[in-house]
Amino acid sequence: MKVLVLNHDEVTELLTMRECIGVMEEVLAALARGEAYMPLRMVVTPPTAAGDVALMPSYRGGSRAAYGLKAVCFFPSNPERGLDSHQGAVLLFSAQTGELQAVMNASAITAIRTAAVSGVATKLLANEGPFDLAMLGAGVQARAHLESMSSVRKIDRVRVASKRRENAEQFASELQSKYPFPIEAVDTVQEAVRGARLIVTATTAERPILKREWIEKGSHLNVVGSSIPTTSEIDSRTLVESSLFVDRRESTMNEGGEYLAAVREGLIGPDHIKAEIGELLIGAHQGRTSPDEITLFKSLGLAVEDLASAQFLYDKAQRIGGFQWVNF
């Protein structure tokens, strides 16, 4: 059995944002139809370690049957070393024999597919625009989300805020030549979101950095950075006063830090979740209901998204030819 091995640059070359948005629409719809299975991710967090490790298995049935497993480490201090905070591998297995088919760089897949899912949510939920985009965070996910947001909505300008002003300035400087709209580094979150009706939070913040009173009517938010139960990027009032959409209810109710904080405060219950994105795709639920409504997509990231990305990459690498195939 020959196993495909794709490094970071090869994943980025093969998995374009526009293609990945389509792949995510397909797999999220499949999930909503009950065609995929995955347990909650298992996270190992040693009390004295610098990071943690998560295991994310999944199965997809039907004509696209396959098994997948992402093993990924999360090290919050990695950006200070010039590294992505997510490090690991995505494994693809045959649904017929269980044989290993591919090993792929998880950092690249995670960055692209996470932003692509936010792109799907924005297509479904945001007003038509054009928009000012507030980008909170200036790391790997912020870069990927700038590409996804500009792929699905017309952007007038971008204001980016980061914990360190120099990171926001570097973000603007590095990316300005790639986009036709101005990208401006600003000092504060409040300054970034002022007048913006499209907001992305892609930070490592442990406590809320975004307040409801700064958010305009009719805005759409993609809340991405927090992926564990103990951290939150937005305040509870924002969650309570928004129409909440999620990638998966079970994940949100067990792992969504912002959701769990509002539940602990007695402000919301499970019925506050309007729908999963996949349910919107198959027409089972309605999305935005008025131009003034604030819509919020809480992203946690799903194992089936990694599986679908790996399948797409495997098929495309086979068609193109080349790359590294290893006897295993």
C-alpha cells in the first residue's frame, strides 16, 4: 500500500479557499443528513505541560465512505516562535479495508478548512454588503479568514486589531498587496469593530475582548478563536442578543466557551441555538430573518471537516500526479 504524504506547502497549494468552501458545504450538508459519525474530540491537557493534544476521529458514509483521524497539538505560545499554534497530522483510511491512505499536515488543513466553514456561514447568514471587516487577531487563522471573507462578500476595507500592535501592522503590511481594499492596523478592538458589520474573532484570548455595545445592528460575527470550554472571546450579552448558529450542537454544548459561560450565568439554554450550518444548507432551518438581526456563527471545528479536506486532497493529488507516495 502506498501512502500519500503531503507537507504544509503542498496542502496549501492543492486546497484553495474557494474549492474548500465547496467541500465544506458538501460535508456539512452530509452531516446534517446523518451521513457522518464522530464522537466529541478527546483532549489531553497535562497540568504542567506547555500545550495539549487532541484526537478527532470521524467516519463518513455513502458514496464518499472513509475514516479520518486528526491528531493535533495546541501550543498557545507558538506564534511567539513564528509557528502555528496547531501542529499535527490528518490521517485518511480506507472504509473498505482500514488501510492508511494518507498523512497530511494538520496545521495547513486546519487553517484553510476552518476559514472555509466561516465562509459558508457568512454566505448563508450575512447581509449582502459591501462591508467593513473587523479582524480581531493577526495570526494564521486571521490570514485565512481574510481570504475566505473576501471570497464570499464584497469588502470595502479591513481594520485589524491584535494583542500586540506590531502584529496587526505586520498583518496589514504583508497582505495589503494581495487585496484591492485597504487593510489598516488599529490599536483597539473597539476601534476595529466601529462601523464594521462583518466581524471575525480569531484570537487566543481567554476572556472576552468584544462587547455587545460595540456591535452594530445587522452585523454577522464568526467567533473562531475559542475552542475549549474555559475560554471566551465575546461577552455573554453578545451571545444572548445574537441569533446563534453552530457547526454542531453537541460540540457547542460541551466545548463552546462562550455558550457555556452564558448557560452558567442562567442567560440561555439549548434552545438558544437556532440551527447547525448544515441544517441551513439542506433547508431544514431558516437563517437570517431580518436586515437588523445580529447573526453569530460559533466555530469549534469538526473532525468530518478534516476528513473531507483529506479526501479532496487525496483525490486531487492522484489526478495531478507527483507528490510523495511512501510504501507502508
